[in-house]
Amino acid sequence: MATINPIQFIQQVRAEVAKVVWPTRREVLLTTVMVLIMAALTATFFALIDLLIRGGLTALLSMFG
């Protein structure tokens, strides 16, 4: 196994970081809004499912209780 000294490592890290294409402000804002919308839709979906299951169980248990 070849060993690499810290100087070479830092040079390689800098070379790799220079290749990164960072998103624009508009792209970040757009994806953030999309994530928030999807999170709200998912929360709404699971809240409705929870209400349906709770209502069904309440009705089922009230028949026997």
C-alpha cells in the first residue's frame, strides 16, 4: 500500500474541490421550495391516513364495547 504525505493529500483535495460545480442561488431556492412542498404533501397524506385508520378502529371498537 502506497503512503501519501499530507501535502500531496491537501493538493489532491484542492484539485477535486476545484472540479465541483456549485449550484446557483436560484437552483438552491427552487430545490428548497420543492422539498418543502413535498414535505407538506407527505405530512398531509399521512395525517389523512392516520385519521382514516383512527376512525375505522374507533368504529370497529365501538361495535364491541
